[in-house]
Amino acid sequence: MIFMSTSSKPLIAFIGQKGISNVTGGVETHVRELSFRVAEKGFPVIVYARPYTTSKDEEMIGGVRVKRLPSLRTKHLDTITHTLLATLHAVWIGADIFHFQSIGPSLLAFVPRLFRPHARVMVTFHSIDREHGKWGRFAKWVLRCAEWTALTFPHVTITTSETNAAYARRTYNKDAIVIPTGVVRPVSRPAQKITEQFGLCANEYILIASRLIPHKNIHLVIEAFKQIQTDVTLAIAGDASYTDSYEASLRALSDGDDRIVFCGRQDGEMLEELFSNCLFYVNMSNSEGCPTATLEAMSYGKPVLVSSIPVNHEIAATAGTYALRNVQSIVQKLREMLARHDVLMARSPEIQEETLARFDWQTVVEKTTNVYLGLRYCKDANRAVQFMMPEKR
């Protein structure tokens, strides 16, 4: 079925994400929350999904049309093959705005420039993907090329942090608009399912919620935690992403320490319980765009222990304790946070309200839809963005 816009507002096609249901990940969370809210504002929206995330019956989710298209489900071909089919489909149905997610999919952002020249093209530069540890040398080279395409092919590039906008200016002499991801006011839940399934009790565990991939440095956190004498548990929620050997190494590293619990990939009420009841949250990643799980923990009022990288200083300014990415630094900071936990938790309401104010979805959607409208109705994309985004003047 051809999905044509009957609205005076432009038809938005979200391309590059795995999907918006039955899938976790910062990009997918961002697209789900953004697309739902854009649709609520009256924009016709289509989101492309891969078959392993979405059933055939899920044609409409949250007011958003979902189009399942196949992909070659391998580590290196899954994203690019799905993006190609999604882009061609969006050209065929006459999408007005092609909104590519992440730098890898931006390799194909030239397609609508060639075959639907009246349309407008956007890319959201979520993170410097080549810094992710799961990629080999050739893939990193391709992703470096994709950084250039993400800042060259589209009419507008968005980054989710000032840190990555500065990187784009410094490395490619290109300007990007900064629109961070958002957070919603969370649902707090008592520890029930997590206690029954994993033996986790309220305020008696530290949480990591992340894909199990090398650049997240979960192995360093485990090594550090094993050096600390405490009755607190380390709960790790997440699964591998073409990194089964890394997950196996984490489990092997944890052998013999019953305080370390692997919870697998969680979402919904179980994930809400995990965030609601943790002592604090840990993210020791080498590279982040706008770390969704860290923001989610902060939205619950939780203090966070994060790696000392620029983007973490940017987003966790009032909630964060910072560690260098080595075992002894993490040991020291874990001990400090455990010793000062009562003091840190006293700031929970302040952390929560500041996070909800700084990363408000209403503001994110307003800025993004302003860009959509500016691109649709102004021939000069740069002038359109300046006009629609007063802070860019």
C-alpha cells in the first residue's frame, strides 16, 4: 500500500533505526519517542523497521505508520541493506523529508538528493560510531567516511550533544544543529519482579543498563567491583550486539563472584523496576552521543558514575561522579560513592527535576518540527533553519 500524505504538513520518513518496538538502544528509543510526538503534532510519519523487531500485524504504532522491510542480517550488512530498501521505498511513496538516523545510514543520503530533488534530507549524528569497539579496521574506515557524508549530503545535520557538534566543526569544518534526546517523567516501581527473578532488593545494587559491547568498558567495571568489599550487588542489564564473545568474556570474568548478576535485555516494567531501585548507575563508555540510559537513570533522580569523557561532563554536570577509564580509578570512585551514598541520594529530587527540565521532550519535538517546517517551506535550507530556530541567529 502506498502511503501518501493527505496533510499540508510534510511526510516524514525515519530511516536507519532497527525499529520502534521490541528493541532497545539509544537510537531506537530516540526515534520511538520523537516519532510518536511528531505524529501527535499532525505530521504524517513513517518509520522503517526490520522484520526481527516488528511483527506483520504492527502496521500502526502510536499514530506512526511502521513499514517492515527485509535486511541481510549480518554484523556489517544489516543496517546498510535495510537503509537502501527504506530509502528507495520513501522515494517511491513521495516522502517530503528523509530523516536518517546515525552516520552509517547517511552513506545513502545522496539517494533522495538524486531521485527526489524537491525533498529535504536530514541526518541525526548520534555518536562517533567508529569509536565503538565491535568494529574492525575496514568498518571503522567506512564509518569515518560516513561522518563526512552525514555532514555533506543532507540539507541539515543534527547532533545530540554540543560535544559532537564541536567535533563536526573541528574535524570537518561543518556546522550542525544541537538538539539533544529527551526523557520522560519516569514511572517508579517497587522492587518485585527483580527480587523474584534476580534477587535484587531496593537500594542494594548498582546498575549498568547497556548493550554488552567492548567500548562500554563493562569489563573494567567488573574488575573494579571485584576489588571492593561490599554486600551491594552489581546488576548488568543488556545483551550482546554481534558481540557474543565479549558477553562470554564478561560472564567468565564474573565467575566466582555471586554479587554480580546478569539480567539480560530488559524493557517495560522490569527495566522501570531496575532504574527505580538501584543505588546509582554506572556508564564507563569510551564514546557516547547523548547517552540515553544515563539520562534515564538521572530522570529517576539517581546519581551516576560515568567515564570522564566530554559528553558525560556535558549531560551529567550536576548528577555525575567521573572516573578515568582504568580499573583503579573506577575502584576509587565506586568506594567514594558507596561511602557517600546517603549524601548523594539526598540530592535525588534536584537531580530528577533538573534532568527533566534540561531534556524535555516537548522542547526537543518543538525544535525538530521547526526544522521540518523550515526545510519544507524555504528553498534555502540554511536560511530556513536560521529562521525557524531563533537560537541559531
